[in-house]
Amino acid sequence: MKDMIRDFEPKIIQNYENDISGIEVSHTLVAKITDRVLPLAQKWQNRALEVIYPIVFMDAIHYKVRSEGRIINKAAYIAIGISLEGIKEVLGICYRS
């Protein structure tokens, strides 16, 4: 979760939005949005999971990011479980260098 919170740093999001869409977003707006989203993400992260998931899919996407003037490889891993009732759930997401 700490990796995810660090990735939500307002200045990084502000620069990303400007680079991708050309829209300038204020630091204050980004901070307000992340202040509302992060508690929801933390609640989701700490939710109770089912005891059994008969089927679990795991996948990753690898991408390059600029960090401290260098290009580094990162990966986002995801685990998706299918419950006994047939409902798909994201079990977890993590980011690694």
C-alpha cells in the first residue's frame, strides 16, 4: 500500500495529466482528489476476502518509467479470483521495480 500511496503524490499526477492531456490541473485539486480516493483504496485493501477462490488468475504488466532522471522498469501485478458464486474479484494489486 505504501508504494501505491507514494505513486499518488500530487505533483506526479499533476505532471502526468498535463503531459497526457495537455490540461493543467492545480496541485490543490489533485490533493483534494487523492485525499478522497486514498481512504477508499485503503478500505478496499483491508477488506475481508472469501475463504476459498476455486480459480485465481495472476498477471502483470511491465512498463518503463522515468525516476530521478533515469528510465527504470516497473511492473504492476494483479490477482483476480472467482468465488464459489462465480463472482470475479480483484484480490490484490502490487507494484514492483
